[in-house]
Amino acid sequence: MSSPDPQVRAARNPSSPPASPSPAVRGPVVAVTGAATGIGALLTERLAASEEIRRVVAIDERRGECAEAEWHILDVRDPAIAEKLRGADVVVHLALDLDLGSDAAARTAYNVRGTQTVLTAAAAAGVHRVVLCTSAMVYGALPDNELPLSEDAELRATAEATGVADLLEIERLARRAPRAHPGLNVTVVRPALLVGGTDTALTRYFESPRLLVVADSRPAWQFCHVDDLCTALEYAVLEKVDGELAVGCDGWLEQEEVEELSGIRRMELPSAVALGAATRLHRIGLTPSPAGDLAYTMYPWVVSGSRLHSAGWRPRWTNEEVLAELLEEVSGRHTVAGRRLGRKDATAAGAAGATVALLGAAAVVRRARKARRRI
């Protein structure tokens, strides 16, 4: 026979103390690095508004706009960060420099040292989970890649594309951390081509007057909206899923679909011409993008996101919708071979064909002429 309801018991015996209310559900305390800008700012706002999160600790080199978070201003490479992480259950490390304009050596020093420090500090502070964010680029863009790739696919990227060497080193640190710090769980989230206030060599591809297509290549385009990345990170924070996670829109777009949806025509070049010109342009400092970036426009690196899907997560955005937002974001910008041009330069480049090969040849000719004049 079941016990009487507490209110019934109280009515029968007024002298007995009232029943205690059920304790409120207390979620994790979450620390977010890089919380003032970009993905970090979006995630901080989202977590601070969630009833499943007890408290948000925001860490950055300047204060952000989320008034509900507890702010600490410092560089993530500072060992003093360990004190700021005390009491946190989960750390989401988003303080990364992937800016195309950054000095490569300084960028690597910040990204790798920052991740090392955060992992060590989290372990010292008793944090039980760290969530890192890299990119699906770590799988590499290769002609024999499966469509789509599973999370367990081998990481076959090389260090030749912008920032990928740093991301591969962060992946290595993530694998090593649980062995170096027993009890520390590390989750790695790998988004597809990220869109939503981002500026990368791959988003700049859509700022060109023509979409460069390398002959005999097999492009496949998969996007990830920043909103979907934030919800995937929240899943990891709440321990609804762990391990190595890939996140992106369902499916992918073929190059022909991208051209039809964007209304931008292609400029097709032989592989040797496109790669050779891209190499020359980067070597002489005319473009921020090394030739390795071109591979990600040539071959597929589409991910399945099966682990997140199994946990119940679904993207809210489709590839078509994200492409439309990207095109709106870059409207009015003019880029050739990854280099932003003024409107006047863009018009001239368009009239000349706007090809990487022509720009590369022109740059080499100009340098050769200047050299001859100095002799």
C-alpha cells in the first residue's frame, strides 16, 4: 500500500513539519575560454540562458557582453588560469587564433601553448571534462575519401593548409591528455566548413567573381552553421555525447549544385596550373592562402555526424540555407586567390578573367621586370 501524500499527512497531523520541496536540478558549472568573441561569445550566451547549466565562467583577454557570466580577464597561456577553473565541471576551450592575417609562428605558439595550458590547468583544478573544437579539415581532403567520413576515419590531413598543423597538434594533445591526466575526459568537436560571421580561406572562395574548379577534381561541399556548432558543443557540455564528434549539415552539395544556387560561374584550370600559381602567389606574399588550402575545394571532406545523431542532435540548418547565408555575408566583397581586393581592382581582375593563373603570371612578370630594372 502506498504512503499517503505529504500534504494529506500534514492535514491529518498539523504538528508534523511541512514536507521539504524537491531539490532543484543542479547542472554543471561550465568555463568557456575565448568567451568574448565569435563562437565563444555565442556559446557563453547560450549556456548562461540554459536552465540545465548552474553557472558560466567566461575567460578571455577582454570582457565580453554576457552579463550573466562570471568574467576573468587573462591570457589562456597564463598558468594562473588553473585558479579560475576551480569549481568548474567542464571547460570548453575556444580561444584559438585562426586568422588568415596572423603571423603563422605566433598563431601556432598561441594555439598549441594555450591548449596545453588549459588541459594541464583543468586537470590541476579538478575539472572532469574538457571540450576542444578543431575542424573536419583534420580528416584531409583526398580523392579517395568516403562520402561521408565516419568520426573514426583516419586523420590524413597534412600541415600544408592554413591552421591545419595547429589543429592536428591540438588533436594529438587531446589524445594524450587522458593518459597524462587520469580522470580527465576530453571531447573533440570537428565542424565542417563553418559559416556565420567567419572569415577563412574557404569562405573567401565564394567572394571570387568565378569559382575556381580544378580539372578532374571531385568537390563536395558541406557546411556547418555556427548555431548548429553551439548546440553540438552544448550536447558535449551536458555529457549527452562524448569522444570525437563531427558536426555539419546533413548531406552535401555537388559543385554543379553550388554553382546553380550561387549563380557564380566556374573557371576551370588544369591542376598543375592552379596549384603552381597558388604556390607562387603565396610564396611572394600576394595571398594569405597556401596552395594546401586548394585541396579542400578539390576533394571531399564530408562528415556523417553519426555520434551526435545517435544522441538525438539534429542540425537546424541545411547546406542550401547555409550557402545562402554565406553568399549574403560576402556580398560586396571581392577576392581573388584568397586575397581581398578593392572594388576597382576586382573590376580589373574580372575583365582579365579573374583566374589564379593569370594573377600568378602577372605577379611573377612584374617582379622579374623590377629585378631587371635594378641590374
